[in-house]
Amino acid sequence: MDPRITEEQSYVDMLFARLDDAVDSANQRLREVMLNQDPANPDAEALVQRETEYHSLNEKLDRLNLAQLGLVFGRVDVAEKPENIDNPIPGQPGMDRRYIGRMGLTAREENYRSLLLDWRAPMARPFYLATTARPEGVTLRRHIRTKGREVVGVDDEYLSQLPDENIPDAGVAGESALLKALDAARTGHMSSIVETIQREQDAVIRDNTRRVMVVEGGPGTGKTAVALHRAAWLLYTWREQLAATGVLIIGPNRTFLDYISHVLPELGETGVVLSTIGELYPGVCPTLKESNLVREIKGSAEMATILATLVKHHQALPQAPVELTVEGISLTVDADLVKRARTRARRSRRPHNPARPLFREQFLEQLALQMADIIGADPLGGNLLSRADIDQLHDDLAEEAAVEELVDRFWPELEPLEVLAEFFASEDLINEVAGDYDEETQSSLYRDAEGWAPSDAALLDELATLIGAPDPEELRRKEEEAWRAQVEEAQDALDILSSSASTDSDDEVEAEILEAYDVIDAETLARRQEVRDQRSTAQRAREDHTWAYGHIIVDEAQELSPMEWRMVMRRSPNRWMTLVGDTAQTSSPAGVDSWSETLEPFVAQRFKRHTLTVNYRTPVEITEVANSLVKQIDPETIPATAIRSTEPVRYLPLGTDAEKVAAEFDDGRLVKIINVDNVLDIKGLEFDHVIVDDPQAIVEASPQGLQDLYVAITRATRTLTIIGEL
């Protein structure tokens, strides 16, 4: 038995014992809180405190339980000032031994001495930054491999002293831990890289820039893993702020989100919203597929102009005067009258629905003045009615159903989903709204199928902004206020009835009380102090199209169209974002060609760039093939450097049965056949063995076909088989 394993097993056992104690204590406290729950307790403050503690304890238990998945994975022996040393090393004065893991653990009884450092803590950085050229005070870095609670291996790297010749497999700053991780079989879920973060990756993860940051890098450079670990680091560093505002991570497809979903929980963060761009508008689940031309047109910035015109189309003028009779008096609603009311509403620069009361007010005012001219005309000139009389006419007209119908006709309350569905389904409406555009644009907007496509989310979001769709949180608050008012009113009624009841049995009063209880019963009254909204920040954010996130991470950001960028930027008023992408992999017809041009309308040139330069995933043999495509896509691109070698790329004749080729791989690793039908669904994913079937068909299928082929080829981590010619 390696003595290092025995040594670390003893320490790991101690850490798990403390973790178990923490779990037991949290569970015990949770049971006490649940036993003390009393919805009928009139003390609202006490109830809120219990609810807060209940959710806090559940979150703590989530973190403690998830931390057990690889609780500790490394340690460093590092030079430190005496006053900062928590774990002195016998015989090595001025040295601190720091264990690194998925969460922090301290010894409370020893003045909170650090036993395990959260990997995101500043004191843990030397584990990731130290190299032989820049050891950061580290003499030894040890990678600890565990399976469950058992230590199964260690790898040592000596950075500023010679290794002990008696220690087996000792090396000088080797990459054994990294190479073991890279060589591991793919599982269908993304693996955490927290144990093997490299220096350039750590610089991105811990960058404290509070503005837009673009992270570029070719396939296999770890962009996605870096983005996810950055999310975990941000939530750790700015926990209080981001716990209230949330973090949004946007991925290219649902398969990708399922693929990465295991990483953040393993890193100890569960309060993050994961979404595709097509699902970002609440309540929309896209099922329709569209051609590249349709996606390009609907993603273009011109759609903002078309949608603004569509909303104005609903602010109609009468084609002919409308006669209205109120209390025997005939009034005329013509285009001039409606236009004056419309102009008043539009000048407010409010969205459509919030401007509706202004239109209604001015519409009523015009009708009141017209009515006053008729009934108050003085034969000698002027008008006999006072301003107060006109105001009374205004109020009377407001009660007329026919008047309200005209307001709805000329300035209706709008709902984004209804407006867009009606627009797509009507060739006449498309021609009226988008008549200045060519026939290709108009025909691309029309569809006779029900449902939504991914590109519709950004259009719905644009419409919601133009229309002024209500904030769900505000609606919820109003509903809560109305409900509480109803409860208080019913309680007052019950109190009055009860207090006026005769001491003798008064059947009539008792009947009235029972009738009141039929309206709102005792159980409902008891809920008057209940905290009704128990959703997490992530749940509330997911349901609210107006939510402003504290931080947004966009993976495969090069795929976003101009309309989708508008949608994303609305959710980031502080412009604190991490954008991860590679323009050489852009497959969207309305995607990004230049980061500067794309971001200019939103942040000018005030954004920071990072470039990842090492390809950890793709073997050298496959990288050489991929680089030949990059030269055609963008000759100025500098490819990342591959660090692994596996097997030569295999070429087979076109027409070879791909399924039979896939069956040849019997090593238990993931095999993926990529062709023209599924090439858009493999963004961000990786497989051990990749078979690209008919690459020319992929190239010819889209204006971005060469980029699609580049993406397909670089999904492989071990072998690549190409059926047909490149």
C-alpha cells in the first residue's frame, strides 16, 4: 500500500466525519423547524423567520450532500506568513498544508481553523496557478483521487524542490492528473474540471471584471467547462448579490443543457437558471423547425422595425365615421378624433398597453367636449356648460359600454403570443405590416403550422417590450394584496356578526354567520398570515420575462442572432456577462461574424477578451484535419495547440454503412454518427469515437456548412472516422 494513500485516507475520513456531523445537525434543526410550523400563528414575523430558516436549511443540506461527490481532491504545501498558517507542516517552518475540495470545512472548536478549502477561495488559487517557472510558493501539489469515501490514488508534482526518491511515481510538475481526466471515457454527462483547472483557465474563471467578457477558443479548449466553473466561482464570491438576482446560463440546445446539468450541482451550486435561447421567453416550448432562410430573416435586426410597425397597426383609425348614441344624443367618432387621442398616447413614449389609459382618457375628453357642444350650446354664442359639467359628462361616458367597445377597437389591450401568432398566420397582415420588404421576406414570415420555433422567443420578447406586457411579480403582488383585502373584509364581517349575536340562540344571526363562513371559511382565514410565495430566485426568474439577472453566461454565443442579442441584453441591464464562443464554429445564418460589430450597439468597445490557447480534448491527429478547415473558414484564426495523441484519422468510401462502423467499437465508450440531419444538435458535446457520414452533404446543406463540418470533426476525443471525402 502506498503510504501516501494511507496518510490521505486518514485525513479524508476525518473530513467526512465532520461533514456527517454537519448533515446530522442540519437535519435535526430542520425537524425542529417543521414541528414548530403553525400556519394559524398570527405572528407574521415569526412565520417569515421560520420559512427563511426552513429554506436556508434545505439549501445547506443540498450543498452538504452534493459536496460528498469528491469532497477533497487535492492539497498544496505552500510557503506562508506565520500568522496565516492554519496547518503547519512538522519539520518545515513557514509552510502551510492546504487541502482543496468542493466546499470549505473548519474546526469551530479551534477558532475556525481551516481543514478544507473551497476550491473557489482565494487561498486555494496556488493549487491551480503553480508551475515550475512560477511556483507561487508551492513546493508540493498533490492530486487526490477518491471513489466515494475511499482514496484510490495520488499524484504528486514537485514545483520548487527535488522529489523524494523513495516516493513512487514522483515527478516534477507533471500533468498526470490532467491526462488521466482527458483519457477517461465519456459518459454522456459533462465532467467537472475542478481538479484539473489549468493556469489560463483559472485566469478566466476568477476574472473579477464587472462588464462583458468574451472568452474565445477553438474546440477542446475547455470554454464550456470554464464558463460553468466561473458561474460557481461568481456565486461563491458575490453570493449575497447573486442569490437575490440569479445567474442565467444559456446553451445552444436542450441536449447540451442535459449534458452540463451535472456539473454545477457537483460544484455546489443549484440556484442557476439553465435555458436555451429558444426557451428563454416564459411559457414557450419551441417544437417547429425552420429553414436557414427563415432563421436568418427572423433573426435580423430589421425584425425590430417590423414588430414596431405591427404594434402600431393595432392602434387603428376608423376607415369611416362611427355614429354613437348616448342618452339620445348622437356623437361622431371620426379619424381626426381618434388620431388626436392616439397622438396623445404615442407622445408619452410608453409601451402600448401602459399608454392605453392615456388614449382612453383623451378619447373620452374628445367625446365629452363634442357632447358639451351639442347640449350646452348657447343661442347667443359660447357654451352654457362649466368645466365641472364637462367633467361630469366625461365620467358618464366612461360608464357607457359602447364607448368602452370603441376604445378596445382603436387601442386594444394586446398580448404578445396572440399578436405574433395572428401575424404569422395572415398573409394580408404580413403584406400590410411588412409591405416595404421583398417577397422573400414576406413569404418567410408566413406559416400555417401552429406552435413556436426557437427563433420566435426573441420576437415575443421584443413584442412584450413594445406592448408593455405586465411584470409577473407585480401581478403576483397585486393578487396577493387583493386576496388579503378580501380576507380582512370577510373577517370584519364575521367579527361584526359575532359581536352582535345575542347570548341566546338567535337563529337569524347564526344563519348570517354561517352564510359568511360559506364565503370564506376558517381555514382560509387562518391562511391570512401565510407566506405564499416559496419559490427560489431561480424559479421566479425563469417565469419572469422582465427579470434582471446579476450575471449571464452564454455558451456557443456565436450562434445568437441580432434579435436574440436584444433579448439577452434586456436581461442584463448591468452588462455583467461572460460570452463563450468561437466564430469559426458559427452555424447560425444570423450568427456572429465579429464580436466587435455584434457588441457595439450594446457596450460599444467596452468589453474584455480572453483567448484559450490549449486544446485539451481533440487529439493532434484530428486537430490537423480540423485546422485544414479553419484555414478555409478564417485564414487569420490561430488554432489552439493540441497536447494529446491517439490514432490516425480513418477514411472510408462514401456509402459505407455507418451503423456497421459504429458497431466495431466495443470498448464501452460513447460512439456518435454525425450526418447532415443531426449536425446542428451536437454543439458543445463530445464523444469518444465520432463517425462523420458524408461530409460534403454537410457542407452543401447550409451557407455555414463548412463551419458545421468543423464542429462535427472536433467532437471526437479519441478516434475520428470519415465516410466520404472532405
